[in-house]
Amino acid sequence: MITNLQNIDSLSVIDNQYVTKQNGTFYIRESGIFSVKRFITDSDGNELFKFKLLRDGFTLFGQNKNPILNATVNTRGNKELNIYIGNEKDKLISVFRKNLKSNYGEQSYTASFFNKTTGNEEVLEIVHNKFKKNDTVYLYKGTNNERIICKIQRSGRKFSLEVPAFVDYVYMITIGLCLLKFSDIENLESFEQANDGNQINNYQYS
């Protein structure tokens, strides 16, 4: 069960305007085959944002088509994504990491960030259940204050995100996009290994 935060300890990373006032559900979607459209909707089907997947990361766009943030794969073996505000690489706001060790049926990740509300550097732990195809985002995991602040359900390349009140929902969407990007990286690596490690130079995202 997701945990509602209190206003006094709300989670704000991208901007205070994105901090939810109540529980909400958001969807990461793709449509089309030859010309793929990628977008974020709310539970009523209203389009909120668009995103673009790139070979080395992704960009999230607002309604005005201006970039809200972008993420780039770190060179450390495709295991990190650096997340920046806007379209530049001069304001790092978060680092998303894939943990090298994993339990049977689970893969964990961490996301470090600066919480504008508390003024502290904090870390989320994300646990992916490979069998149930879902992800749980924990704040303060392993402590007496442990809270679940997002539940992500995967259905192919469609992700649904359940977000409680007082959480930066755009940052949770960013977490979902990081998971989608890592899934693509893993699929590409598996494809290349299956082809005897040959470089696949024509593999591109739209």
C-alpha cells in the first residue's frame, strides 16, 4: 500500500507545482508502429506530457513542448542515468542507478536526489518484481520511517503509476521512464549478445 506523506515532509524534486494534493494515477504510453507517439496521461486520459527516447537517454517535454528534464546514460557500463533540468547538462538533479547485485526474481535500483522540501539529499530504493511485472518505490527503506511512495505496474511498454499525496509526480514519472530506458538497454544488450557481440549500428529510437 502506498503511503500518504504529510505536507511538512513532502517530496519535491523537479518543482513544487508538481507535488500532488491527493492520490493520483498516471500512465506512460506509446501508440503507433511506424510513427510511434510517446506520452504521459492522467487517469482521465488527458495528455500531460510527451517524451522522446534516445540512444543514450530520454527527454520529457511539457505542454508547451519545452523540455522539463533530460536523462543521459553514464559511461559506467550503462548502469547509471544522470537526470538534468531542462535540455542542458549543467543542472544535475538526480542519479538513477541499477544495482549490480540482484535477488532471485527481483532487481533493485536507487535514485539519489535533493529534496527541496526538507533541504536534504535523499535516496529512493526501487524494487522490480520480475514475476509480477511491477515496481515498488521506497523512501527510507529499512528504517522505522519506511514508506512506499509509488507503485508501478507494467503491461508491455505501458506503465501505470500510483502516486500518493504530497509527492512530486513528475519525478515519479521520471523514475518510470528510467525503468523503461533500462529495459530497452537490457533488451539491446541481450540482442547483441545473441548475435555474437556484433555491433548493431542501425538500432535507433524514434
